[in-house]
Amino acid sequence: MSITLLLRQIRLFSQVELSRLWLTRRGLMTLAATAVVWFFLLRYAIAPATEILQEPNFQKSLTAAFGMLGLHQLLNWPAPELTLYWMLSLILLPFLSLVFTANQLSSDAARGTLRFISLRSSRTAIVLGRFCGQLIVQLCLILLSLAATLAISAWRQGSISWQAIEAALLISCHLLIVLMPFTALMTVFSAWARSSRLALSLAIVSLGVVFGLLSWLIYHQPGAAFLLEYMPGAQIWQLIPAQGWQSLQLAALPLAQTAVLLLIAQQILSRRAL
């Protein structure tokens, strides 16, 4: 298969995933659920905490307590709303990504749809197309929630600065990269499992088992602690105090994890009887 045809098929599969978000009842329900979750977070978590974050005494305490960890750099964001959004998103979105992207391939395989699709496209294109489509969907949700955060910041300050817009763009890039290995992980399990629930359960159990085994190994062999750095999401704690576009240098690990997981998913689907 030529590269041009492969890219065309990937684009078509991505468009299908995007249309499912905006043109189907399930997609609109996902948008509504996301809007409700972020409304409560913005209204009852981010907005009240913004006032606390701006207090000089709190800033001094944060610098004194976490200065060695670099967390005081969170105070350098152009808007406190973005600081809180950044911290909440890095913690919550990876778990939500596992839930939202669990149904990439499994239900279509159970219904026999994948057998029909594979007659006119390669299984590599199916895997990459569904993965890219899920990333685009998540990017849309990130941008919508960021737009709401900027709107609250602009309402409080009376205006919005270019620095805040640039910071929002940086946040969206980082969050998309952070979600890549989690989305690819669900591509692997959805290519193997017969249902989205089973795929999600296998992903959660597998992550727990791997983390448990690594913890046991590190307890007996402390020198193996570096293996934790290769777990999906391991760079999140490094990202929290990160500032500026130079922080994108931390993207190498999640991109490598994503590539490996997608290769595994492609191999599983290519050997699976549809």
C-alpha cells in the first residue's frame, strides 16, 4: 500500500470519529457530560481557588514549602485560572482518556463491522485512523474547556492577554502529548477485547499489576527505580512546574511509548480473526 493511500484512509477514519462526536447522540452526550464536569470544576474548584492562589501569604508559603521541587513556578502563569486548570487536567484527563477511548475497535469487531471495513482498507490504517480520530476528539474537548477557562479569566480581569492565549496553546499541546500513550494503550486493549468494558477493565488491571510488580522489584532492588520512568504518564510530575515551549523536550518519552503501543495494537489486529 502506498503512503498516500494509507494517509488518505487514516484521514477518512479520523473524520468518522470526529463526526461521531458532533453528529451522533452518543457524541453529543459526551460533549454534554464534559461541559457539566468542567462547569462544576470551574465554578466550585478553580474559581474559588483563584482567589486563594493570588494571596501573597499563600504564595510565600508555596515558595517556602515547594521551592526545591520547582512548584513555585506555577505562580508564573499569566492567569491563575490556567495554573489550576493545568494541575487538574494533568491529573484527571489521563484517567478520563482511558474511559472515553475504550471503544476504538472492540465493538466494531464484535458486530463484524471491522471485517467489512478491512475488505477495502488495511488494518494498519484502521488502527492509526481510529487512534488519530480519538486524539482529535480529545483535542476538541481540551480546547473547549480551555476556552471556558480563558473566558472566566477574562471576565475576572476585564481583558485577556496574548500571554494567556499562548499559555493556553502550550497547555493544549502538552495535554495532547500526555494523552497519546493512554489512548494508544486503549487501542491495544480494544484491538484484543470483545467489548469496551472488558478493554477498560484489562487496561486498569494491567496498569495496576505492572505498577505493583515494579514496586515489589524496587523494594528488593532499589536500583530498578528507573523503570518507573517508563510507565505511561511518568512525565506528568515533571510537567507540573514546567514553563515555556522548551518544556516540549519532555515529549520524547510519551511519543516513543505511543509508537510502541500502536505497533503492538497493529500486530494484534493483524493476527485477529475478524
